[in-house]
Amino acid sequence: MSGFNQEDGFFQSGYPDNQQGQAPQYGGYEYSGQQFGQEPQFGQFDYTQQGGYDYAQGGQVYAGEQYTGSIMTPATPYVGPQDTQGGDNYEDEPPLMEELGINFDHITQKTLAVLNPLKPADHSIMQDTDLAGPLVFCLAFGASLLLTGKLSFGYIYGIGLVGCVAMYCLLNLMSMTGVSVGVCISVLGYCLLPMVFLSFSSVVLSLQGIAGIVLVCVAVAWCSISASKLFVSALAMDSQQPLVAYPCALVYGVFALLTVF
């Protein structure tokens, strides 16, 4: 019995003495005397400690800083410099006409240069291989011939293709820098504008008389002088405009024969 009393005393010594009015401690935690089943009162715990979660503000509070936002009004996300250059920024995209290679300023300048063959052409606009103007002038030339009962769109494109290839080969032999096919097509197409005026005049006038022959000669000379001026300006071929104007006159002479007959 004495051994049993010693073991009983051993187990009793492992618990603190509660007779002094102190709260017992179990495993390092102090028991405050709260009865089992009694819920703690809300608001007694300090939620504003550093590194904790602030339920009053609805956000997490880190040590050393104070959260000023709200759960209903989140903070604005940061937009870095790389986000401003993304593919979704449609305001910085170029216009549709510029993407298609259609420059109305260059079209206007080239048209005015053709209408005034004595005015020097700008060297910068001649390097632009614009094909919108030549396409419009070829369609207008074919439409004017269609008004006289001539369906000649195939002849126009065929003669134009042969003329562009011939001028391309000839100008590459004559110039030091060379020329591209796009420049030849652009220049010869723009200089077709006087021939368009001639074909429209053939709707109301007969070009097989004396007046018609004069108009044809003027139109061919106008086209050849304008084309040679643009070629000389683009290729910097000084004092060689008469040499370039002769093959141009042959090309536009074929278009004139197509208009007359």
C-alpha cells in the first residue's frame, strides 16, 4: 500500500496546485478558467497585431506597413512599361491605307507632276512604288474605250506589261544605279493620264481627221515627256531625258493607235 501511495503522489505532483487561486497551465498554455461550452466573446482578440489578418479592414496586414484599401475597392494593378507596347493597343496602329501602301499625298504629287511636264519632279516621291494610281488610270482608260464600243482591257494590260519590261531592261542598261520593276510600272502608269483624256475626247470627236492627229501627237508627246522627266529624276540621269523620251513615245504611241483605231 505504501508503494501505491507513492505512485499516487507521483501523479499528483505532475499537476500544479490550484489551491492558491492561480490558473492552471497545460503544455505551456494558461487556462483562464473558462467553462466548457462557453463561446468566447467576439472582439476580445486583438486582430491588429503585426503580421496578422485584419478582419476589420478586409485585407492582410504585413509587418511594417498599413493596408489602406478595401475588399470592395481593390487596388489598381500596376501597368509596367512593357504593357504599353502590347499588341492590344489599337491606338498606336497605323491607318489602314498606310498599311496597304496607299499614300494619297504621293498620289497627288505624282499626278500634278504628270499634268505639268515642265515642272521638276521630287526625287523622294519617285522612289515610292505606288501602284494604286496606275491601276486607276488603266481602268479609266479601258472604261473610256468601252464607251466607244471597244473592249480592250486585255490589250491594255498586255501592251503595258511588254512596255514595262522593255523599259526596265533599257533603263538598267542606261543608268548606273539601276531601277526596279515597281518604279517602271508606277511611272508608266501615272503618265498614262494624258492618254485617258485623249480616249475620253474620242467619245465626242473623231480622231481620224486633222484635229484628231494633232490631239494624238500632243497626247503622245505629253506622256513621253512626263515619263522621261520622272525616270530622269528617279535615276539621276542628267542630260539624258531625250534618250529616255524616245522609247517612252513608242510605248504610248501603241496606246494611241489603240485609241484611234
